[in-house]
Amino acid sequence: MANPLSAARVLAALKAEGVRVVEYKGWRTHNRNSAGAWGPVHGVMIHHTVTSGTASSVELCYSGRSDLPGPLCHAVIDKAGVVHLVGHGRANHAGRGDSAVLQAVQAERPLPPDTKADTDGNPHFYGFECINLGDNRDPWPAAQVEAAVRASAALLRAHGWGRSGDTSVIGHSEWQPGKIDPLGPGVSMADIRARVAARLRHTPDWTPPEEDDMPQRIVLETNGYERTIQPNTWTTLNWTRVWEGAWRDKDPEPSVLLGPCAYSISVGLTVAGLAHGQEFKVRVARYREEDGRYVRVSAMPTSSPVNDAGKGHFVHAWTGHVPAAKKGRLRVEVQHHGEDPVTVESARAEALYWPGAS
């Protein structure tokens, strides 16, 4: 259980984290405490405003609407990365959400899907509204996302949260069924949480090093593993070792990459049992979690060479992205149209990927 920070402590924490702050009107005493409790607090929630323009967005979040009194959050983060404080205390931002999500936030463990709206979140979350149209086209500037990261980290640091996990920061879409925020090019909650966790490993005045856009690399192979491929059926390959300066054996795992990321991947295969003129197909496919299992949602164009001997050696390459939503991941699938089963004797996947890009 955590008591809310005082207005002075909120302001001091934000400034210590390097956040540019504007104090709007009488934000220190502007709240909805008359409508219900403020606290105990357990985390930070990120939203988008579905508006444009700094001045009008800040005033809207301060005053509210005819159907929803303000403040509509505790602070508004503009496109330039300036945090405008508009309220302190209970605010109309979170609404009713899933109690199981709240329990996960309190325990700092992975979030379950939000499937019900049985708990009022307004007493329990600080809310940051980020100015964005929310149409999945309006971009999120890097300065705005960095401000959301720093502001979130400031409150977590002040409360001592984020030591055993990073789920003290969530998106509105992860709390209340039917919500989509924050959404758009340049933002993902997985990226925000990872960056908040990184900040909390340093002092508040830490500035992350400049990124050079160099990708990360992963190399996976099959080792002592063969996969029989029945005719006319897409079959997913499993990977049994990974290169980490030396080969390390691992439990069989079908996923090559986890979202969010952009990638360039090549896959090499040795296949035995092919007939002359037999077509063998290879592709990468995106999967996501639905109802506790992973289902294919899309596949990249298929490479389908025709074999001219009994054993084929194939190398194929694709570029694309894996989204964060629904625990997106990338897998390799093969298929053939012969009369008899064939065997994948060995396979190797090598990918360059850019985490957070999607």
C-alpha cells in the first residue's frame, strides 16, 4: 500500500529526473477528491488525448468536458516533451478496469489480459495524457516518449517501485477493455517499460547513450533435431540452440523473434527425401496469443524453389516487423507438395533486428 506523493514531491521528483515541467493554473489543489478516494496508489497509466494542439489539450485535461469533470489526468505531455501539471489528487482518467491487472501491477508481475471492468482505477494510478490523435497515424516524437519514460520513472523511483519488475507502468489499453491508448507510430508500452526499468538502474540525472541504429543479432540452429514434414501441411520448425559467443543448447522453441521489432532474417535448410521436380516452400509467419494459445495472423511471401535432386539446400531472406500487441512473435514454417514425407535435417536462422521498432 502506498500513499500518494504530495504535490511538492511530485514536482521535485519530475525535475530531478530531468523532466521539463510547466505548472498549469492551480494544479496543486485541483482534483476530484470529493468524488471518492485518492489512494492507495500502485502505478502509472499512459494515455493519448485524441486531440491536437498543446494549449487546447492542456486546458481540456484541466477543465474536463461537460460529461466528465476535470482534471482528466495529472499531467499532459506535449509533442516537444514538456510535462504540463494539471492536477493533484483523484483524476478522471483510468475509469473501471480489470482487478487482475491491478493485482499484477501491485505484485510487479506480467500483466494478464484485461477482460473485465470491475475496479475503479482512478484512486490507484497516476495518469499522463500524451497529445496524440490516436488514429494510429499521428506519430509520437522521440522527445514526447522520452518525457513519458522519465516522468514515469520519477514517480516509480519516488515510491520505490520497479525493483522486482517493470509493470508499475501500464497503458490504458492494458487496464480497461476496449481502450486502445497509447497507440501510434513511435510508441509501445513494452518499450516504455523497458526504458523506465533501465532508468531505475541509474541515478535520476542519467542520460541514456545516443543510439547508433545498430541492430541486434540472433543466430539459431537445429542440433540433433530432425523434423518430418508431411505433404501439404505448413509445419513450424523448432530451434534447439542459440549462438551467444559459443553455441548454447536450449529447449525446443518455435519463435525466432519477439515483438516489438523490425527485422531482416535469413533461413537456411537442408531437406532430404525430395523427389525430382518437387516444390518445397519456406516462409516466416507472425503469430500472436489468443485465448492462451498462439495463432498465425500473417505470413511473409513464400519462397518455393523446385528441387532437381534427392536433397535440397535452401537459403531464403525476408524483412518485416513484429508488433508488440498480443505478444507478437516470428516463426519459420515449411511445406511441400510431394506424395511422401520429407525430412528437414538441419536449419539455421540468422536475424538482425531493431527492438522497439514496428
